[in-house]
Amino acid sequence: MNFSGKVSLVTGASQGIGEAIATELAGCGAEVVLVDVQEEKLKEVANRIKQAKGSASFYKADISVLEQVQKTVEEVLEKHHKIDHLVNNAGITRDNLLLRMKEEEWTAVLDVNLKGVFNLSKAIIRHMMGNRYGRIVNISSVVGLMGNPGQTNYAASKAGVIGFTKALAREVASRGITVNAVAPGYITTPMTETLPEAIKNNFIDLIPVRRFGTPEEVAQTVKFLLRDEAAYITGQVINVNGGLYM
């Protein structure tokens, strides 16, 4: 697969799924733009991509703040003159039972996971419409489809991403832009590595393929949706969950 000449912006690219997506796209020839709040980690990812003969630049930005997003997108367009792919991957958790959940825990998760998708999409969509071409992939979660105790904030944000995806797909389909969502299940990332082994084993018991997924498996699905050959796929939610939710 050849993404040579394409510019791909990936949020939450400093680790985990975002890093895997950025690395995969760069390996296919894309000019990858990494966006995250963790500047040092972004620099490390960009350096690894460059060492592998890929092309990458990075921008520190809080995607929950529209002004920062707009400034970043303006700088990317000034440098690269276009953005072909947008992968809204950045996300956080602030887990708690609803009875104990603080308002700031609810707000923080919705601001990053859902408002961040709005901010990036809004900042880029006019440019894509003008070019009559674009690919947007939003990273949702199996939790947004099936729920999970202690994650009402996270589940609401990821379910919101799915609704946003379907609505935007209808708005921009006639302009050559596709908008899809990928809903990973339990993936081996820094976020899941901190779970106690007993809890990990309990999760694995629920997964028909009997293992956690890898960030690279999610990245492969994202890559497929970004292809020109996927132009007739829009408004869809692709599950990457080992059969946990069918």
C-alpha cells in the first residue's frame, strides 16, 4: 500500500494505538503529523519513525481547546498545504462509579474524547471539502457499544463519537470525504498494562479469541479505511475486539 504524497494527522500519537497508527502510515509513505500533549514522547515517536526512513513532524496541543487545535491545523496546512487523513485517536479515562464520580472526572473525559473529535474535525473539514477529498477515522471503543461498570463517562464519550461519525459522514459524503469509526476492544496498551493480572484474566475469559488485541491490529484496520479503495465505506463502525461484542 502506498500513501506517498498523503499527509496524515494522528492525535494521541505519543504512545499505544496512536503511535502504532502513525508508525504504520509512515511505513506506507505518508507524511505523518503527530499531535499530543506529551511533547517528549511525541519527539521520541517522531525520531523512531525517521530512523525507520519515514517522515514525521509533531505538534504539542491540547485537543480539548479549540484555539490550540485551530492554531495547530493552520501551522500544518502552512507547512504541508493539505491534510488528507485525520485520525482522531486521543483519549483519556477517569474511571469511577457514577455514585462517586466527580464532575471534573466527567468533564475531562468528555472534553478530550468527544469535544476533541469535534475540534479537530471542525478545524479540518472545510479544507477537505475544498479539496473534495478526505478520510476521517475516529477511534471509539467497545465500551461505547456495550457499556462497562465504572466508565459511564468513557462509555458516553465513545458512544458520542459513533453518533458524531454517522452524522458527519452524511454531511460530507458528496464531497468525496469518508468518515468512519473503529471500535477497539481490550488492546495491550500502557492504559491496560496497569491492570492487575486477575482482572486481565477475567477480561480474557470474555473474549472468544482468548487474548487482548495489539495496537498494530487496530492500526491495520485504520489503514484500510484510509485507502482510496475504501471510498464506498462511510458512516460505519468497524469492531476490532476479538469477538467480545458482536
